[in-house]
Amino acid sequence: MTAAGRRLISSGGPWEATASYSRAIVVGDTCWVAGTTDAGLDGSARHPDDVGAQAGAVFDIIESALVQAGFAVADIVRIRMLITDMSRAAS
């Protein structure tokens, strides 16, 4: 598919312009959301020591991208989550 058949969704993060990165890409009737952290617009973590708040921020960012793309949280089919320290998994 050509670039004309895709719609890019931006979150305003610092890597989008410098690394050809998009928060999400819509192709046809699907929306692919990129890996997401709780980074703010300046690129730094908004909740550096609070795993629960990080997760909440990530889902807010994802939901915002989905809404911009014309989708909803109910449209999510799969989520992949990575935890770097399993001792914090219950947080």
C-alpha cells in the first residue's frame, strides 16, 4: 500500500519529527498503535517511580490516539505489555 493509503496519527512527542515515528497509523479499517510510554511532550517520564500511574498515562495516550483515528478502546484486539522489573508487576 502506498503512503497515500495510510493516515498518520501524531501525539506531538519529540521523536515523531526526528525519527519518522507516528503514535498510530490507520490503514483501511485498522489502526496500529506504536509502543507507548508515559513520556510527556518533552520526552521525559511523567511518573518515573509510579508503575500504576505510568500504566494509566499509557492507556490515556493510546485512547487519545484511537479517538483521533476514529476508533475506541472497545476496538482494541490485542495489547502487548512489557515489564522490566517483575518485582513491580503487582503494582
